[in-house]
Amino acid sequence: MDRDLLIHLPTVLTVARRGGFASAASELGISPSAVSHAVKTVEQRVGVQLFARTTRNVALTEAGRQFVETTAPALKSLSDSLDLLRADQGRVAGLLRLNVPRVALPLCITPVLPEMARRYPDLRVEVYSDDGFANIVTDGFDAGVRLGHAIAQDMVAIRLTPPIPIVIVGTPSYLAARGTPKDLSDLQRHNCVTYRMPTGGGVYRWDLQDKGSELAIETPGSVMINDFIYARDLALAHLGLVYIFKPLVAEDLAAGRLVEVLPKNGIEEDGLFLYFPQRAQQTPKLRAFIETARTLLPGI
């Protein structure tokens, strides 16, 4: 393989992932001009334009997208091979990149990382908080965390949490002022915190159940957010009712700071899973995370 092409491929993939020369340069610790030179060199070697450039944006061309989709896994395999060599020498080292929605951080990432640092001092872990639906292969991640229903069937999935109940909660003072809802129709008379979907931009309807039927309820509210965890803060500020994973507010419920309403209408999500391509499951750094998680998380 052309040496210039091989040397500059990681830079091209970083530009594709970060969506710009300046942000790629910042991540790589080099100048934007060096990034530009690397991209131009690769484009000249392969004979196609990989990026469409304007004064404001850098985006992959169709040829660039196909190039990244085929090149990224190949470079990842090379990196994994080097990690395997290190493991044969008794070291788990390198960089483990995880793509994780923010809501999953306190539930299955934060409990694991301190023990990872203790067990594997030569391993670095990058946790990229992302509430969208990234392509972990082309974006250069070793693994991701998602709810089970959101994982592609060609991925290996390992459970990290038990099924997660979703509850509707508010503060005692809010409920004293506005009344406690008795059925789903009462939600229309409350101030409900609503959610903007990270992918597609639609407004999320609360998934609930009534007499065995699943319903998607459009709720009224004065505030819309795109951060599932932030809903707890708004509930505690007496803003209104929020729809949230029960483990995130378990201590508040136990202490009486929050009160669950309409418990018979709540649903249960299938839980959070670690997912990754089949070829990645033998890499030492990913096995290290899985083995550590197994000792610390009840659901795995």
C-alpha cells in the first residue's frame, strides 16, 4: 500500500467523524493546514474527491462516504491486532472508545470506570456522550450503549442493566397546587416536561399503557428539553410532571422529594445493552470492560 495513503488515513477518518478540519485538528493535536494537506494527499492518491468543502461546511461526498465505510473497519482491525499483541505480553492497553447516551452514564458507565482505572492502568477510556444514533463502526468507536430495541441485529449485544421502569413523577408541592392525576386524560391539565428527539427532531410522545394497550400520549408543557436526565432537575424545581427512568429518581422517591403518579400506566423498557461488531468481541480492551462490568453491574 502507498505509504502516504496509509499514514494519512486516520486523519481523513477523523475529519469525517468530526465534520470539519478545525475540529479534527484540535482532536489530533495538529494544525488545520496539516489536516488539509493529509486530506488532499489521500484524495490525490485515490483519485476522487472525498469531501465537499464550502466556507462553512465540510461534508463527505458519496464517494467519500463509501471510502470511509470500507476503510474505517480495516483500520480498526489493524488497531485491534496491535492490542492483541500487547495482551499477549500481559498488558491491556490502548484506547477504548465508547458511544453512550447521557442517560446511561450514571446507570452503567460511572460505576465501572473507577475499577477499570484500577485494574488496567495502561488502558485509556474515551466516553463520548451521544443521544443520537451513531454508526459506531464508521465513527471509530469500539462499542456503544443503547436500549435493546435500538440495536441493529447484526451487532453483538450484552445486557448491562435489568429492564428499566419508566415513571411519571412530580413534587408534593406541585401536586398539592395542581392536583394528582387520576387517569391519563388528566395529564392534559398538567404542565408536563416534553422531549425533543435527538434524531429527527420530533417531539417525543410519552409511551404509556392502559388496560393492556400501549399508547403514545402527546403531553402539554411549558418547557421542552433534549436531555432525559435534566428532567429530574426540573421536577425537583416544582415545574411540573416528568417522564423518566425510575432508577434516576429512586432516591428522590424514597426520600419523598418526588411522588410517582399513575403507576398502573407506566411501562418498562427492555434495559441498556453494550453492543459492538462481531469481530470486536475478542479485543482485550473490550473484554476488560465486559469482565469489569460483570463484577459491578447487576444486570450483566
